[in-house]
Amino acid sequence: MNLGTVIQDKVNALPADLQEEVLRYVERLASANRTIQETQLEKEVSNRLLAKGVISELPEPMSDEEDAEIELIEIEGKPLSETIIRERR
């Protein structure tokens, strides 16, 4: 019997409310892991671009306050994404 089967059996033996709690916990772990992997990938790509001379410096990440201050630009007409797709054809 492998570890996955043991864990699955233990979770299946729990009441439904605790199974949901386990699911939420596992989803949080998976989300945190994806965030860590994305951050590591971004750093790796940035370092490669820097090493090849494509970029001259790494920008500092924006703070939450700076990110919140960004104002979206309203445009008239069709959504910009539709215009870009149409122009590419």
C-alpha cells in the first residue's frame, strides 16, 4: 500500500465537513506552491535576460500601494483585445 492510498483512505473516513476542510487546505498548499514556482520562473527568466544583455537591470517589484495606485484607462468602442486580434488577421 502506498502513501497516497493511505491518505485517501484516511480522508474518505472523515465526516464530509472535515473532508471539505482538508480539500481547502490542500488547495491552499497547491496555490502557494504555484506562486513559489511562478516567482522562481520569473527570477530565472529575468536573470537570463540580464545575462544575455537583453535588459540592463532588473526592475524592483511594485509594492501593494503602488499596484493599487495604477489607474485603468477607459477606451471607447470595442474592447482593445478584440481590436488587436482583428488587426493581427
